[in-house]
Amino acid sequence: MLEKTYDHAVLEAWIDKLWEDKNAFSAGVGAEEGSVPYSIVIPPPNVTGSLHIGHALNNTLQDILIRFERMRGRNVLWQPGMDHAGIATQMVVERQLIEQKEPNRQDMGREKFVQRIWEWKEESGGTIFKQLKRLGASCDWSRERFTMDEGLSKAVLEVFVRLYDEGLIYRGKRLVNWDPQLETAISDLEVENVEVDAHMWHFKYLLSDGETYEYIERDKDGMLISREMRNYISVATTRPETILGDGAIAVHPLDDRYAPIIGKLCQIPVGPKDHRRLIPIITDNYPDRHFGSGAMKITGAHDFNDYIVAHRNNIPMYRLMDVSGKMRSDGFTYEEEIEKAENLVKKGGIIDTSYVDSINLVPDIYRGLNRFAAREQIVSDIDAEGLLIMREDKKMMQPLGDRSKVVIEPMLTDQWFVDAPTLAQPAIDSVKEGRTRFLPKNWEQTYFDWMENIQPWCISRQLWWGHRIPAWYGPDGTIFVTKTEGEALEKARRSYGKDVDLKRDENVLDTWFSSALWPFTALGWPDKTKELTTYYQTDVLITAFDIIFFWVARMMMMALYFMKDDKGHSIEPFHTVYIHALVRDKNGKKMSKSKGNVIDPLVLMDEYGADALRFTLAIMAAKGRDIKLDTARVSGYRNFCTKLWNAARFAEINGVKQNINFQPNDCKQTINRWILTELSTLSEKVTNTIENYRFNDASSNAYRFVWNTFCDWYLEMLKPILNGRDQGAKEESQETLSYVLDKIYKILHPFMPFITEALWSQKQNPTLLCHSKWPSESIKDDSAVEEMNWVIDLISQIRAIRSEMKIKANLPLQLVITRAYEKTKRRLKAHESAIKCLAKIENMKFEDFSPQGGVQIIIGEATICLIVEGAVDLSKEMVRIHKEICFFDQAIRCLSSKLEDNQFIKYAPAVVIQENRDRLTEFKKKLDKSKEALVRLRNFS
């Protein structure tokens, strides 16, 4: 017997252990012979991670698909795995060393430090997997992979060496995002741009040798504004410390103001007065001649846009800072270093970029200063010379490291790169030709925008935790890329003609490099495993929009390059990419710790249960629409669980037992044929909507059927039969109820796996629910549906009148029916018990004329009169409804006026505008109902 109260904590722990004991989610379990495989590889969470609401949504949607296809008899694998999370993991362990007052990473040495991380991983890493199991994720946990396990490490070596040998991986000097605290390059994904209060300084760059020119300023219509002789060009910057690395001043070729000085030299406004460095004034299409002075300083080693301009104009690029963000203090004296730079200018630029990187153009007085301290000093020194024109306060977006929270420095460094532009084209073609599709489709354009303008991918990181780059350097810097050190030594021996010492590259690979290989390496590649043969290509990737560039695109590129069929044709990693919504707070705002509006799924599961959380996320997961999550919604679906639990208890209390020989089409009772037909319709709808990734429609249909059709109507109308004397009708209804409950458990199982598995188990079913067959029966009886809908409509209208007139719920009323055809009379007699029970009717009778003191309801040809005389005070009720109408009318006028106000629409937040629109719609509905009630009262009086 089921417990009286639904206790999600006890139930979920029991079912979780049941699944684990029975290895319920093993690959291929329950598959029908010859069935088509279905596979998903989980987006591997970080080993340092903890379940957040985005994870909960992402994995709930995957689990819905996996459980659905498993129940359809397909050979299913949901492959779990975890990412080693290079930077995040190294930071966790380094913090731990500090907290425990142990030697730091450098003192410990690389080998011992890496071993320490492995120990941490075994003890504390992977907490998120336990949390995913608690959520109900039905992965094949016996096949768990880790992006640094032996098999994946083998795959990474294979990919790196092959791409290097084929010219698609190379080492070069390019601009990267540099984190001065972590002292490593980071990806764009690891940079967050934050708006801050900042300044823009305008400086004078004096022309060389005291030259002057006529500066003519005109407005947009060409009218003269000013004319003056100048000996300088005005340049603005938000980062004065980078002036020391300027390689040129660029102006637009159509900017007539600077035509007289194109090709001339000017001085940077800082450094020893007797040795100011000269830089050329050039033209380029990048500067905006209508913004500021129209002149831009080009500092190619410390700005991404400048880097592009410098490249195409052969402008030298000088690195000013060291790895910790301090002004460089290496090299010779400033005078010696600047001489090298001047020689470059005389030669008209450079080719050997490593030579430029060796030049330290930081004057001695700034060397070793923190970059921001150097900024203050440089501005002060320029101002002291009278070369500061103005300081402008402004807002700007500042790039911060998402983990270190320090300002990111664009830095010219030696790194390893993948030739992404070459690999991108097949991945672009795959989507354009429909072999891989994005849902919603509009995300395809985001994918194309990135892929068609893709830059080389920096894959090296200056860390110790990760896949170490398999490259060794000879005495003269020659690079040997091999899978093992022994192979590198052999290559070096052949190259040099003797044994030499090699030094291994200190860098590790970007975490995204190994995760880009995930769809095939997680299945065993480069070995030809059974899993790879069976489950690749995978079916769908479910992920968030913000990693389309950084993960989805890279998986496409890598898979298309390495995965081929027997004819040599590339195989995509998945045929569908479903981009799920962003989960926001109830007001539509993005969640953040600083705002205090973060919703923790672990807390929600503690309070309401995993099933309630999962169902909430599913029913709100509409394509292309962000989820506004309110804990009240989760609480509401916790009530839905209770509703289902109570329905199961109702069946038990009423002696419902399973009949394995039950044949739905043999049912005779209209009410049973109706519910079976509605059940078949539901099954078709849910199947179709899950197949089309309409998770919200699937769960909404199931919710409406269970709560309204099944619980509110079927069970209530069944009570007179279950308590009646017709034994045949009773037994048929008991068997039907048992059958329908089983199908409900199956349909709800992908969304609410714990409670459905528990209720299924209580009925002593021989198999687990997660292995049972998905409902596919089709029972159609349109006449039964039409008849029961007629009964439901009648009861609903009677209930509406009782509610509108504030008639006591337990006060029985009389019902008089006139002008009814035989069909209607038969229906009323057949369902008399249900109508009396649910509409609180004392007795029903047929008359030729409608009596006085009744409210009329027209249903079909019949007039049904509800006798309310004596049950309601008409005068008081009319006064109350008049007040309601006045209130709603006034509220509608106010809201309409507000929504017609252009200023309100222009400045109010979108969420506020929508709230007002929703209130207006609701008030209009209530006004209509009040008016209908008033008409009824007037007709009655």
C-alpha cells in the first residue's frame, strides 16, 4: 500500500539505488533486436564543477530524449564524461596549497604538482556526477570518461601529431588574451567584458624636426569650422601605457585634415626628451574619420584591431609587458634598445618578428612598474611637458579574466595554433547542405558568422595541468613533434647526425582542444571499438548558445577531419544541435551572485524534489525563449507530483488491480472508451512533440491530461461507478483505470522518472519502468469523446453559475430540462450520477416548460434550468457584480492609457511592459465574466 504522503526525498533515494543495483542504464539495455542505435555524448562538465541551473536544464532535456528512445526499444547510449578543466583545476589546487600552508607550485615542481592534482581529482573532483545522478540523469555511468584518461590522452597525441605533420598545427607569434595573474593565454570564452568608468586621454604627437602644417576642420556639410597651423597630430587612447609600443599613427585615406603630413614622422609623447622615438603617419581604412580626431595610434602588440592594421601595413609590434603585467625590465638600456627600433624604421619595417619581441622599448624609469602604476606616471610626465590636451571621462567595456577577475592584456606571444580557417569550410558546408541542423534554426546564422570569419585557434596554455604539448626543441630551436620522447630523440639523431639533448615544450593544450574531439574519442577512437562502430554518428547535441563558437564549431571541424566512412566521406559528429534557452530569474534578469538572484538547483531538489524541478524546466523550455524561473512554479509542479501520487492511492483504495489480459477495445462503458481515446491522443501528441524537440508542448499536454482530464474529470466521474451496484461496469472501470495509470507513468517517465518508477514498481510490474515499452496503442471512439465532452460542458456551466452567484458549494440544487431530444435524455440518464455528484444537483427532471426561479443553460437543442431561487440574494449579488465591473473597467482604462504612452514604452523595462500587458488581458477576461454573470442575474430577476 502506498504511503499516505508523497515524500520525494525517501522515494528518490530508493529509486536511485534501485536503478544502480540493476544497472538500469547500461548501453543497449532493453533494445529490440535490430533496432537503430541512438546516442548522445554528454557535454562534459568541469571536474571542479557543481550543478547549476543551466546544467540542470541541459541534462534534463538530454535525459528526456534518452529515456524516451530507450522505451521505444532503441539501442541507447548516453555517454558520460568529465573535462579536466585546466585553469580551474590548477587554481583550485593552488588555493588549497596556500590554505594548508604547503609549498607552492614552483617550489613543489611540475611532476609533484601534477600528481597532487590527480590526488585531488580522486578525492574531491567530480562532485557534479553525483549531483547529475540525483537529478535522474540516466547515463551509462559504467562508461565514464575523463578528458585526461589514458584513452583520451592517446587520442589527443594522435590528433596533434597528425595535424602538425599535415601542416594544420603550427607555432607562431600572434596576439592572444593574456591573464597576468594566471600567467597564461586564455580563450575568448574565458574573458568577460564588464562596463566600467574609465578615461580617454588626448595627447599631442609632435611632428619631427619642428614641422608644421595647416589643419583645416570642416563640418559634415563641408563648411569650414576652423583653420590653424599645427605642429602635432592629436591622438586619443584609454591606455596611455601602450604609447611606448606605438608603431605608427593611422588616419583614413579620405581624411583631408591630415593629407599634408601623410608619410611624415612624429614623436611619441613620452620617454627621454633627447631620444624620442619617431613613428610614421600612415593611411588605413580602419580609422573612423568622424570619431574624435580621426587619428589612431597603432600598437600591434597590445590591441587586437591594431594587430590587424599593423600586419597589413608591415608596422613593427613591440611587446611592453612581462607575463605578470609589469612593464618589461629585460634587455639592454633604453638607449641601446631604441637604436634597434630606429634601425627597423629606417628599413621600412621588419620581417623577423622574434627580433622585434627582443626589443624592450620601456624607458628605464618605468621598467618593473605595474602597468596601471606606469599609466599614472606616464600621464603625469606627458602632462608636465604640456602634451596632454584633455582627459575625457567615459564608460567603456573592460575585459576581465572570468576566474582571476584581473584586466586581460592583449599580448604578442609565441603560441601553438590550429589552422582553423582551413578546417572550418567542411563544417560550414555541412550545415549549409543540411547534414547538421541547428534548432532553433536562427542559431545557424550565429554559427556562420563565426565560422566564415574564423581566426587561427590558439591551443597552447602556460599551465602545468593538461595535455602537455608533444613537441621537443633541439639546440638550435628545431622543433620535433612526436607521440613520445623516444621518437623525438630518434628524429633529432637523424637531423643532427648525432645524439643531442632535447627540451620539451612547457605548455599544455587548451582544454577545448581535447573536448573538441569528444564525440568520437569518448567512444574509443583512435581504436576501432565496438562503441565507436555502433554509436557514432551521435544523434543530437544539446547545449547553450554561448559555446557554439568554442565547442560546437570545433567539434564539427575535428570530427569532419578525422571521422570518415568506408568511402572516405566525412561523418558529422551529430545530425542535430539543439540550443536550449537561458534560465533567468522570475523577472527575466540574468542570474548572478552579485545580484543575489542565483537559483541553486540542489536547494530546489532538497525542497521540492528532482521530479518537480525537471518538470518545471521541461514545461518552460520553449524553443527560442528564455526561461523565467520562479520557485513558485517548482512548488506548483511538486503539487502535480502529489496529485499523481493521490491518484495512484485512489486506485489502490478502490481495489484497482492489473489485468494483463485487458483489451482496451473491448470496453463497453462510454466513460472508459472516452478516457482511452483521450489517452491515445495524448500518446501521439507527446511522441510527436518529443521527436521534434518541443519539450514544453510535450510536458504541457501530459500535465493537462493528467491533472484535468484524468484526475479532475475521469476519476471524479468514476466514483459513482466504483461505488455502484453494476459489477460489470465496476470491474471494467477498475481494469481501465489500472491500464490508464500504467500508460500515464510511461508518458510522464522521461520528465518525472523517480515518482513514475516508484508508482510502477508498487504495482509489482515484472520490469523496470525505464525499460518498459513506450505507449503506441491507438484507440479512437469519437462518439464517446463527443458525449463525455457534452457532459463535462454541462457540469462546467453549472459550476460556473454557482461560482458567479456565490452559491454555497455544498448546497444541492434542482435541475429542470426542457425541449430535450431522446439522445440528450439518454445522456442525462446515463450520466445522472456523475452530474449529481460533480455539479451538486439534488434531482433532475424533464418538463415541458422552464419554471420560475431558474437560470437557463442552452446546450444543443435543450434548455437546462438551474433552480437557484432561495439560494442567492439577488439584490446583494447585483450590487457586488456592479462594483466588480466598475473596478475592472477603471483598471482597464488605466492600463490601456499607460500602454499607449510612448514614453512608457520607450523607457520601461521589457519585463514591466509585458507584465502590464498581461494584467490588461487578465482584467478584460474578468470584466467579460462579470458582465455575463450580470446578464444571468437580470434574466433571472
